[in-house]
Amino acid sequence: MDSPATRRFKVITSHLTSISGDQPSLLRSVQTSGELFSEQGYSVVLPQKSQKGKSNVYRSALSPLNLITTFPNHPEISTLHDNFERSAETFRDQKYLGTRVGADGSVGEYMWMTYGEAATARSSIGSGLLNHGIPKGSCIGLYFINRPEWMIVDHACSAYSYVSVPLYDTLGPDAVNFIINHDTVQAIFCVRKTLDTLLSCLSKIPSVRLVVVVGVADGQMSSLPLTPGVEVVSYSELLEQGQSNFRPFCPPKPADVATICYTSGTTGNPKGAVLSHGGLIANVAGATYKIKWNSSDVYISYLPLAHIYERYHQIMVPYYGTAVGFYQGDTTKLLDDMVHLRPTIFCSVPRLFNKIYASILNSIKASGAMNEKLFTASFNAKKQSMNGKNPTFIWDSVIFNHIKEKLGGRVRYMFSAAAPLSPDVMDFLRVCFDGCIIEAYGMTENSCMITCMDDNDYLTGHVGSPNPACEVKLVDVPEMEYTSNDRPYPRGEICVRGPTVFPGYFKDEKQTKEAMDEDEWLHTGDIGMWLPGGRLKIVDRKKNIFKLAQGEYVAPEKLENVYAKCKFVAQCFIHGDSTKSALVAVISLDQDVLKPWAVAEGIMYESLHQLCQDQRTKAAVLADMDAVGRQSQLRGFEFAKAVTLVLEPFTLDNGLLTPTFKIKRAAAKAYFAKEISRMYTELSASETSAKKLL
């Protein structure tokens, strides 16, 4: 008898029906029920027989009856292999994969590999794996950051029915061991940096038979340590072995597993989300109804390929024949990469967009009062023209073309996801960069996108309407006082269903059951609200909340996004718990703002560390946070009452960020335990003194 996970997988994949074929039973029951859906602008609403505790079901107005399962003009594409095969034929001689980093590690201009060359390399790598005895269906680990070889190996996995397993390059040995053993990984592609970690734990990962080192010349391989039972070869050597003995493709089926994508949990072992070829194709195909790229576009890749957000766009790239240039591997040099690449498409996260926003505003303020007035006037004039009032382009040549050059000068699409983007930051980017700024919402377990703004929707403060490949509803969360009966708009936990939803977590039936209900709805853990026009707004997080001593619930991520707009703040960690009545914050400072501020205030200091401890600095930062908090209409208990200022950024390397740039709350709490204790002690002492005065 099939396990519940297997049955769930069969139910979900039963939706993977061609648009031209029979409709899935789920969709047919909706159409024959005699109930008409109602239009809500960008969405349509399907009435439910029983609405107690849940909102109506929303779908994209672009697919009111049929959830999308494949591309509108190419129904023959049902797997990742199909997608790239068509691209390799259609765009054979066009630029595909570009990098600035040479074989010797030097950084220069972008050098390109065509779609045809990438297809040949894909076949060579896949053949090389088969020639080494790695059987079809095996898990293949990818243990390095974004570069052309990552995509070639991934395409090889799709063509020869291997399952790719991305490994975060910043994972420690314990997590690497867990994932490799969990999936029985047989071959791993790595770079010299991650090879050391890998070789140190080979005795604990007995399934590994082959290690392929990327970016190492054959002449350097002799210096690598040998391990009995494990063959270590260079990427170029495997490439040559495959070229001398090409093997035919072993194409996957839509229901076959394409990848096991481990979500970046904040505690415990990561969970492996099983994603099928059909689910990934359905999700990307749905997005093409809303997003239109083309073969002249250039995409910059810097977000981790081990995360579904970047992986998703790397499925979109070949469908449109877009070129993708990889960053040089250092995020601090990303803007330099963009100046050289001059991308037209830029996908990022609010943390970076907030930094760009703050950087531009700070540089304008530092340029003097006259320039600041000129910018404000031009900004307001252009914003009005973008709304159809008094159109004029004079401000571009005077002000904004210079700002656009910071991102290469050609960006026409910006995409933001992973956390809510502030409406004022979105408006600012739209005006300054003259591009379409689209905010989307998704999660790994849904093959990425759940909702996305339509490119003709200029209202901010929401994440758009449903992906045409899935449907969305809200379920009551009474303990947080979110219900479908809330007025003026229904609120509740966001749930999603359709061909995009994963079949479950790998070898983890318990957590699969927690995520999926009996009607195949995936419960996201996020709290949403339906706005007019069928738009979804993210308002809270069911999991990442805590209650203060007075009983008030706090969503720290929301507050961190608000405080990120403060001029001093590079990053912010908000902490509170049920035994305390106030919030405290750890602020990683923007040193480019801190230094000139201290000079302007006439504050003398021997080191930046000393400046961080200065009470005048703390008071200035807290005052700036309070001002931004009032502007954002935070409630009284949502204001941080004490701050600790640090120079060290929150990063993947120090364990304070997940690969999607979210704060690892448990890790941050432990990392800053002394500082948190000290802030609460100071607050308590301050309250005691105030009471004595009264």
C-alpha cells in the first residue's frame, strides 16, 4: 500500500494535465458545480460550499478555470530537460552563461558561453557521470556558489534523470553530513574551498563515490589528498571523459523528482523539499503569463542557487533565451559587476533594495541642501509623470540617468521577494530607475512563486494576485485574531494548492503532515489579507511571532523591515519574549553613515568600536529609529526601547543569516545573549529609577 506521502504525490501530479487535454477532477468539479466565480480585478473568486473558518478561493484572472501546467505556446515542455533542449536548439548561437572570473582567478570583462556550447558541456558531464557508474536516479550534490558550471551540472542532472541536491557553501560539516546521508548522495561537485570540508568528513558519508572539483586545473589535482573508495577528479577531466564517450539522454517524466531543495531552517536539521519536474515547469509557466522577458535581456545571478528563488529564475532564463552573467562571488563587489554586465533584469531581496535606497538618499543629503531640493523637486515631478500627469523626461537627463548607472544603466525589471518590500522604497526605485518593480511571494514547498504583482499594477503595499498555476485561500488563525470575517478585508493563514505544490519533505512524513492538510492545501505559516482587486498583502508571520509580557503579539520581521529604512541601520535584529514588556534591538551599523555623522557632531573617538559604545551614538540611532517608527505608524509596544550597536554585519559565515538573507532568530539570540541581557538590565534599572522619582 502506498504511504500517505506517495498518495499525496499522486494526487498532486494528477493535476499535471496538458491545457489541451482533460481537465483535472479538481477543476472540473468547480466548473460543474453551478456556481459562477466572481471577478476581483486581477483575481477571480471561487465560492466555497463551506466557508466557516476560511476565505473564498482566489485564482488569477488569467486562468480562472484551468490552472496552468505548461507554457502557453509550448505545451510540449513538461520537464526541465524539455525546457533546456528547446532553448539549446532555438537560441544555439546566443550568449547564455557569462563570468568575469578567469581560470587563474583574475577578474576582467565578461566572457560568454553560448546555449549550444552549454548544451554540449551538459551532455559531456552527464555522460561522464554515467561512465563513472553513477546510476540513473542517483542524487548529485552541488557544493559551490553561483558560476556557469553550476547550471551545466544542473542541466546534466535533468537530461540524465539524476536528482540535484544543492548544498549551501556556508553549511558546517554536521549539516553537510546530514544532507548527504539523508539523500544517499553518490557524486558531489565542489570547488577547492568546499573540498576541504568535504574531505574532512568523507568517512562519515559512505555513499559518496565520486568527487568532482570545479575550477581546479588537472595539474593541481595531484596535490589533493587521496581517499580510499572515493575517486576525486577535476571538472575538466570529467568533461573530457564524457566527450570521448557520449551517452544517450535518459529523459525524466513530469512526475519525476528534479531536485531536493533543503529549506534554511532556523533550528534543527534542514528539511528537504521534494520538487518535481512538472511542478517546477508549471510554476514558471504560470509566471510567463505575468512576466515577459526576451532573448535580448541580460540577467545577473548573485542570490544563492541553492535557494528556490534564484533557481526559479534560472528556469525562466533559458525559456526566454536570456543571457545570465554571474557575479564574481563577493556581494560587496556586486555593484561593480552590474556596471560591467549592464543587466536588464535584477532580482534581489528587500535587504539590498533598502540599502540601495538608503545609500542614494544619504549621498544626496551629503551633497548639500541645494542638491537635495533639486532631487526632491525632480523626484516629485517624475512620480507625477509616471502616474500620467504632465509627462516629462527632462529629469532623467538632469538627475536620474546618473542614478541608473549605479546598476548598469539598463535595468528594466526589478524583482523583490523573500520579505515584504516597503511601499515607499518601491516607489523610490520605480522613480529613480525608471523600471518595473515587481514584488512576489513564494516558498520552496510551492516550487517558488505563489503570488506576483502584474506588471501593469502600480499600487504598492501588496504581493499581487495568484500565480496562474495555483490557487490561494486564507484560513482563520483565531489565537492571533485573524479571521475570514475581518473587516474591511478577510485575513488568515495563506494556503496554496495546485500542480506547483510539492509532494512532501524527503523521508519526513511528520513534517509533511504538518504542512499539508487532507485536502492537499499547503499551509505556509504566513498571514495574509485580501485587498481590493484580488491582491494579497502579507501582514504577519504565524511562526516567527512572540508575545510580550502584557499579552501583545509582535512580528519582529515586520519591525526589522521598518527599521531598515533608518539611515544608521545596515541590519537590524529585534528581540523580545513573554517575560519582558519591551523590545530591544541589535543594530549592525552602516559605517559610511556613522563616520560623517560623528564628524558633524564633533564627537572625537579612537576607534569605531568606541564610537558604538558612546551613549550619544546610541541616542542618535534610537531617535532615528523612533522617527521612522512613528512615520510607519508603529504601535507603542512595537518600538525598540534599547539598542546595542555593532560593526560586524549579520552574514551567512557567522551563522546569523539564512541563505535567503533572513535572520536566524535562535542563532542571533544566542550570539547576542550577553548584549540582550545587558539591555534588559539597563531598562529595568531605568524603570526602577523612574519609579523612585515618582
